[in-house]
Amino acid sequence: MKPILTVFADSPDGGQGVARDMRVRWALEEVGQDYDVRTVPFAKLKESEHRARHPFGKIPTYEEGELTLFESGAIALHLAESRPGLLPGDAEARERAIVWLFAALNTVEPPIIEREGYLIMEKDKPYFRDRLTLLDDRVRERLAEVSAFLGERDWLEGEFTVGDLMMIEVLIRLKDPTLPGTSLLEEFPTLARYVERGEARPAFKRAFDGQRQVFLESQEA
Amino acid sequence: MKPILTVFADSPDGGQGVARDMRVRWALEEVGQDYDVRTVPFAKLKESEHRARHPFGKIPTYEEGELTLFESGAIALHLAESRPGLLPGDAEARERAIVWLFAALNTVEPPIIEREGYLIMEKDKPYFRDRLTLLDDRVRERLAEVSAFLGERDWLEGEFTVGDLMMIEVLIRLKDPTLPGTSLLEEFPTLARYVERGEARPAFKRAFDGQRQVFLESQEA
């Protein structure tokens, strides 16, 4: 039986791959795991049927037999630990890859999400410009640190791992074409190329096409 | 050889246990692992010696032989997976505990950290009061969701796990006595009692005393 991924029926990103099911789709494609998709309309996310799968009423969720998981980081880690392809064989190298999974989600993503929410929700406020500088600089600080660590390497720790997958997915949010203004990513060519290397992977492309297809079908309905 | 934990030489929280080494100390105490401490002065966090251990120039870092880890979530997971005490034996129950570790760090903590930074950095801004309502409500939404899930249970998924440890550590930030205003935690008695259950654990108390001792010694120096 294939695992089931719950995704937005009508993603607010217009099929641009910014919704968090993309991370899990990419991980599934990297490890070669087929899956089925369940779509949930926006209006039903906070209802009890979906809350039983996801206490915060978000997507994605992942079901595999009796096991139900939420949090894209936990699902990606589950896939990486249960199938070959996203973690190296060496024990210490595995730990380092997992460090970067947490760093992407807990150190790099929060200032990016804070800025993103601000760009969308507070753009008409009188203080908008002043505060934006502050939020941009917080994101730049993190980007500079990841860029300095990455340097000339293709991936964060030798081969491509679940840590790279999540870091690239977090950085890609900055390229969301529905956000106003320019992407801070352009200021860091090392990171822009790193993201491009991720996007060039066949598994990324299959995952992207998968989420785009769901969006296109929702528009026809 | 004991693992080495890097902590603030002079924690800005005044020994209140809000710094992120507390999470790892608590995990170390729960699994009964002795450890040594290396203190780093604030001024040296962003210098190359510490950056070699932590690319973002933060604390804690964790060294065990050749292995160097950063990110408190990754270190807590490493301890939980390598020693008994923080994960159940059953495979599916382990996965659910890890889900809550990620939920604490990636879903519950970000709005708490955003509000905390705002309380400290922007309290004199003309827009302070208006925006605070917005940030408070985002935190309340998450707290209500965790509270609804927890309900009458002692811990999130049966026995105490690394997921509870991290969730309680994230919620404790709201009680930081150096922050202005009231703790939003008081509005959720289910969560306030949950945090108290965590604080009552002997391992928590030993960890708290450990970090407090470092602060007290820094004041004598």
C-alpha cells in the first residue's frame, strides 16, 4: 500500500511549489517511493477530520499503514531513515546531515517566514518600509552564514542529503514570484547556484510537476 | 571521555534557564549522561574558533569524540536515539515523539521567538501596542492547538519523550521573567500545568541548577 500525502486542494501559491508538501514530495521522489495524494480544501483544514491527522490544521500529513505523521521535517527524516538516498552510510555523516535539517527549519527558515508574512500582511502599514529593513537584514545575516559555510562545495556535507533538500526548500521561499520586491537570494550568488543545483535534480522536477498538476486540476474543476 | 557542551560564559538570561543549552542539559540529565562544559564569552561567539563548531555563531554545540553537533533539536535527537530514556521502544511511538520535537521547534517556537524579539527590540516604537496584539494572537493560536491536543493527558503521546522535553522548553520561554508584560501561558491552564510537570522532573532540576551555577560563577569572576 502506498503512503498517502495530504496536500492543499487549492494551494495559495498557485502551484509554484512553495507549499510544504513540496518538501515531502521531493524526499519521496529522491528515495523512489510512490505515493497517493489526498487533497483538502482550505475551508476544511481547521475542521476535526483534518485536525485528527494534524493538530495544527496544516499540510502536509503523511500516512503509512497505521502511522500518521505531520511536520515536513519529521516526515522527511522518516523517509531518509527508512529508505536509502537521503542520508550517507557513515554514522557521523548522518548526524551532520540531520544537524542541517534542523538548522534549515529552526535557524534559517524562521526569519524568512517572518519576512514573508510581513510582506503579505503589513504592506499597507505606515511603518512598513522601516521595519522591512530590519527583517531583510535578519534574513541576510543567516544567508551570509550559510553561504560562508557552503563556500565552493556543491552540497553542505559532501554528498546530497536531507539537510540539503530542506535547506534548498527553505531558500526557495525567497524566490516566491507572488511576493513583492526582489529576492534577497540574488545577493548571494553562492546560494542562488546551490538552489539551482537542487532544482536541477530529476527528483525535484518530478515533485514540482506533481504539485503543479494538483493545482492545475483544481483550476479546471 | 565525556561529551562537551558549549554554553554562554555570561548568559543574557541571568541564569533563568532560557538559553538553549538548557534543552540539551535536560536531555543529558534524562538519559543519565555526564558532560563537561566549555564557556564562550559573548564577544567570541562570532569569531572563527567558535564558528568552526557552529556556523551560525550560537550556542549550544555538542562534541563527542570526533563528532561535533549544533542545533539543540539535532543534539536532543542524537541523545534520544543513542541512549535510553527519551524515546519509547515501539517504532511508531518513536516517530510520533519525533513529530512533536519538530512541531515544538518549527511550529510552536517561531511565533514565540518573534514576539520575544519584538518585546525586547521594538518596545519604544510608536506602533508597538498595535502590532503586539497581532503577535500575541499568533502565539495564542498555537497554544490553543497544543492545549486542545494535550487535553487531560500528562504528556503528548503516552510516556514522557524528547517531544515533551522540547515542547516544554519552548513554552517555558513565555515565562521568562526578564520579558515585560504577562505570560500568555497563564491563559492556558492545561499548558501551565504541563510545563510544571516538566519542571518537577529531577532531571530538569539538575539541568537548571547546572546552568545557574555557570551564571553565578560568571558573576563572581
